[in-house]
Amino acid sequence: MAGSAAPPVPTSAPVPSAPAPSTFGRRLVEDASYAREHVLFTALLGSALLPRILRRLLLRAAGARAESSVGAGFSLTGDPKHLTIGRGVFFNRNVTVEAVAPVTIGANTAIGMQVLIMTSHHDIDAQGRWSGVATGRPVVVEEHVWVGGRATILPGAHIEHDVVVAAGAVVVGRLAAHGVYAGVPAKRIRELAPTARPPVVDPTV
């Protein structure tokens, strides 16, 4: 009919975007993941009732390269696949390892009670604001190292072979071989003469 308006051109309806996961849902997933991690790698792995050989087997089953076992009270956070433990390593009680990035512990090393090994780092910008997102920095402890009780090894630290870290020290950066380190941050306070290393012990103990 003359003068009638043209029929409207159909348009496609906008496709609704997928709703972003709620903060509640995201935190619920995170809490479930943390709970699983705690049950397997703290409550079970660190139980004094679990024989050492079974602790080592549990670590291996989770993907860690473990040629030695860990002590009672041991706690592991992060990815077990990032953890490498050489032969003849001794862990005292209540050692905590955060394996957000690779952690390597060389043969014939002794880790004292309540030692903390950290790998997560939060950058600080030029204005002094720290990032809420952690980045991983690997930690390396070479062969024949003795880390005293309650020492803290910070992200990115590298302890060379034949080093003694005093109790309560905080390790930052690289510690050169054949020395004793103490303090916060740890500083070289004594030289150690190269000596014959002890034989590698049974890795199951």
C-alpha cells in the first residue's frame, strides 16, 4: 500500500557473553585446591606415622624427582613436579618447601628443623607498589650443604656445594662454595677447606 512504512529489517540479537566466574566460585575452587594440597602434602606426607619410604614413594607418585625421603612434619606447597631431591639428603622435622618454581636439593645435603624454602616473588615497581601476582624464582641447593635450623632460603637463591648456612640465617642471592654463612641477609664469615665427602647413604632413610 502506498505510503505504508517499510517492514523493519530483522537484526540478529546480541549474543550474551559468558558470565565471569564469581568471586565466591573462584575462591571456592581455590579453597578446594588448597585443601587437597594440604591433605596430601602436609597432613599425610608430613605424618610421623608414615614410614620414610612411603613418603618418598608419595612424592614420586605426585611427580617429584625424589631419591631421598623427607622428615616428619614436612610440608610441600606448589607443584610437586618442581621438586628434585638428590641421594643421601637428610631432612629434619617441620621443613617447609614452596615449589611454585623449581627447587633442587643436591646429594648429601642436610636440611635442619623448621627450614623454609620459598620460590614465590612479588615485584615492586618504581613507585613502591608491590604486585599482587606472584612470579616464581627457582632455588638451587647444591651437593654437600648443611642448612641450619630455622634458616630461610628466599626466591632465586643459589647455594653452591660445600656450604654451611648458620641457624636462623636468611639466604639471598648466591652463596659461593666452601664457606660458612650467617646473618640477615647471610654473609660469608668463614672459609671451609675442601674435604673428602662422605659416602652417599641409603636414599630410603
